[in-house]
Amino acid sequence: MLDVYENQAFGLLGLNGAGKTTILKVILGFIHPDAGTVRILNGKIADQSVRNQIGYLSELPYFSRQHTGRELLEYFGALHGLGGKTLKSRVDEVLELVRMTKPAKDKVSGYSKGMLQRIGIGQALIGKPRLLICDEPMSGLDPVGYKEMRDIFLDLKKTGTTLFLNTHILDEVERVCDRIGIIHEGVLKDVAPISKVLGSSLPVDYWIDVDKSEASKLSQLPFRESIHKNGGVQIPGLVLNETLALLNSRGAKVLGVRPLSSVVEAYFLNAIGKPIDSFASHRGES
Amino acid sequence: MKRVLTVAVFTFRELIRSNILIVWVCSVIGICGLSYLLSILSYGDALKIFTDLGLAGAELAGWMVLLLSLAVSYNTEMDQKAIFLQLAKPVSRGEYLLGRVFGFFTMNLLVILGTVAVLVFMVLVVNGSMPSYFWSSVFFMVLEMLVLTFLGLTYQMIATSMVRVVLYTFFTIILGRLIDEIQWLLEKQHAPILKFILTLVYYCLPNLDLFNLKDRIYDPTLVLGWTQWQEVLIYTFAYSAVVFIIGWISLEKREFR
């Protein structure tokens, strides 16, 4: 059973084809489940009163190309039962929120992928949803758009909106979500609070850069995963301190240390049965 | 009802801003040119030529715009999945379908009435007057378009590709016009399986001949009484209602993967 609690952000993680979008489509009533039921906001998705409290953003949303951004938001707002001045002011508010006020008068046929994504999130927010469901919301966004979208999510969390994010961007999950679920090959493998994930002692690999002239000293390290000829070594996180001390004792100048994966990534890979060690040979250049 | 209207306005705006109307403009120009040419050759029968060609052209333009609208709409709504975001909103699938039908129908109404307006203008230019039953035949044409719009949108809810929707609608128009011939075949048929198939086809297809008044407006024996009006109106709304219910059920059952 998968529970998503009110006023929290839930992130559903999974590889491509794991079944994340299928779960969303079942929740939204686009696909009928083979077994089981979905209860949402104390009701069923078929109830219009329930759908009135939900915002949904599909992956790479598509709109009729003949309308302007404003007209689209007015249309979706009207479907939520808004009208007159209330609709107009809500549309202005949402356009401001998604930074689309200026291009809103243009037809969406001229919009970039990122702008379409912003209008997409705008239509999802137009009805002031209690629950916002997003399928890969960061798709097609540039780094600035990515940050803005994340800020929108964090602001929505503050206002008490429940978020259900389908994603494979682990950084987004780490910064926004309170709980995560991991799905693999159609099976829900794990559900955990993000605090538990971040506090887990799973191995994370690190990359240590040393001066090129001292690259030969790296080959003598006992726990190395891979070595770069220009002076870099990948080591498991568990032996990070030990390795740094060893390099120091041998007089090697350490230029920098950086993690090669996040704890969330390690947790995720572990949950789907592909622990981080099995990926180690693919990282760095030997 | 407010949501139905919202969907209808959105659909109409989508269709009218697309390039579909170019087809209509081309049709009108073609009809005008052909009517003028034939009226010169017809030695005194110009009015009949104008009305015959004009009404046929209005109907043809309506069919073409319907087929193109269905193709464009299927691509946007189903292939590109624009329907997803709409069905996630608090609008029932029945409201959505009805709104789409009204949006399409308004577009077709505009095309038919626009063509008829050009026709009336041309008739006035040659100092003619409209034959009796002219407006009745236009009204029947509009009713026919209503039935076909319901059918086309229902096909859109059932079919799995744009080509199929267009083909189903196209063949419905053709066979619907041949309903008398199908009935004749049915009466001549003795093989039980063929008879059953023909009976099925006969009752499922819309009887478009019922709406074809335009071919008879110069028939001096034509009398259109209240009974015929009742028959046509009841048929239109009953057939449309049944088709709408089928479309609604199909949309409710349809999965969007």
C-alpha cells in the first residue's frame, strides 16, 4: 500500500519504464487498475469535487496551438468553475507565479519547451489545488527554470499543498520531498521518509584529486576503485578519512574531494537491487 | 452546463483559428466561379443553377470541414494527449464530449450559413428570389450536420487513429446517402447472413436521405407538412442522443495510456 500524507511532498522514484507514470494514470483515472483501489482526498477520482482539489501536470504537456497562454489558463480556470473577475485575477496571479505574464498574450505555438512547462504548471495551479500531481516536472527546463520550479514547489509546501512528484531527478527529491517511494519493474520496493534516507549509512563513492606529478602515489592506495592518469582516484566513502590520512602521510597534495553520488542515489540503487558498487566500474577513467 | 459551454467555446476557437477555414473559403470561391460559368451556359436557368450548386456546395463544405476538424482534433486531443489535462479537471467526460460536439457543430453551422449567405447574395445580384422550401432545405442540412457531428465525435472516442476516424465518418456520409439503395438490396436479399448484415447496416447508419431536401426544392409536387417536420426533428434528436450515449460510454471506458 502506498500512502501519501497531507501537507507533505512525496517523490516517486524509478528508472525509465519502472511504472511511475502508470501509477499516476491509475490515480487520475486514465487507466483502470487490474486490482486494488485508489482513495484520494477522502473520495474517488471519479468525483468532480475531488478533481476540483487536484492539479495535474503531465510530462511534456501539450496544448492546442491556436490559443494564447492566457486563454489556456482561462479555459482551465473556467473548468474549475472560476469566472468573471475571480478568474481574471487568478490567471494574473498564476502567470506572475510561473513568470509568464509577458508571453501570456502570445500563441503557445511559439513557446519554447520550458515555457510550455511553465504554462503546464500554471494550469495545474489555477484551481488552487490541495494536491498537486506532477509527472517529471523538471523535463525540458533550463537550470534557471529548474530552480524556479523547485522554488514554486517549496512555496507550495509552505502553503500546505500536498505534492506528489514523479521524477528521476534525485537532487529535486532531496531538496523538496518529505518522503520517497521507490518503484522498480512495476513493484513498489520501498517507502521512506527523506530523513531516514539521508541518515542512512550507505556507501557513497568519492573522487579525490591530487597533483598530476603525484599521480603515481595513487596506485599504492589499498581501496581505490579507479584511477585517472592526470591525478584522481575514486574511493568508497567508508574509507575516505583513512585514504586522506594515507595520502597526507605520503606527502601527496590533495587538490579537492567531491562525492560521486548522493546518499539518495545510493539508497535508490540499493533499493532496486543494484548497489552502488556494481556501478563503480563505469565511473571515472582508468 | 457552464462547463459544456466552456469546452464548446474553447473547441470552436481552436477550430476557427486553424487553417481549416481556408478549405471553406476555397470551396466558396470554387462554387461561385462554377455557378457563374454554368449560369452563362444555361440560358435563363441561372437561378436554378445558383441554388442547386450553392446548396450542394454548402453541404460539401460542411462535410469537408467536419472531416478536417476531426483529423486536426484527433491529432491534438488523442495523439498529442491534450485531453489528459482536461479530463484531470472537474469536468465529466460526458460534459467534455458534449462541449466538443457543440464546438464542432458551431463551426459547421458557420460554414453552412456562410456559404448560404454568399449564395443568397448571388441570387439577389441576378434579381432572383429564393424558391419556396429554400430555407427549409438549409435547416435540414444543418440538422444533418448535427447528426454527423455527433457521429464523428463518437468515432473519435472509439477509434484508435486519426485515419480511422476520418474514414469511418467519410463512409458513413457515403452510405448514409445510399440508404434507399441499401433498403432496396435488403428487400431483394434472401440469404439470411447477408440479410442480417444489411439489416444491421440499414438500422445503424443515419438516414441522410431524410435530410436531403435541396434536390427537391424545384419539384412542384413537393409538400412539406408538419408530419414530415416532426419526423425529421424526432429522428435527428433521437439518433443524436443514441450516438451521444454510445460516445459517452466509450469515453468513460476508454483508457488513456
